[in-house]
Amino acid sequence: MKQQQIFQVDLTKIDGVGDFPCPSCGQIISPDDESGATYEIVDVKMKNDQLDKLVIVCNKCKSLIHIRGFETLEQYEDR
């Protein structure tokens, strides 16, 4: 049985507005995708009433991805 891979993604280190490839299989993960077709949210961590960390599982390769850096998205939305 293949062990589930775990990755860290920091949104402050990527270009654009939040889209990034899965570090394992390359599937594009987009915050605009609300269909649940490419990823599933498995955990949400809040800090001071703001999103701190999101844990998702890629539906293509089943890797766990821990996402941080949401303050960048909030600054982008304020523009």
C-alpha cells in the first residue's frame, strides 16, 4: 500500500491569485473551483478570526496539501 504524501504550500511564494499545481501530480488547484472535482477540504485552522491554514486532499493523487499564506489573498481582494 502506497503511503499518502504530505506537502506544504505557501501562497506568499507563488505567482498569481492562488492557483498552484499539486506538488505531487501537477493537477491545478484553484481557490475558484467550488465543484469539489480537483480537491477536498479536510481541515481548516483559524487564527484571530482569519484563515490561517487549510488542509486539502488532491482528488487525483490523494496527497495531503497544507496551505498557508492566506493574508496575501486578502490583500489582493482589497485592491
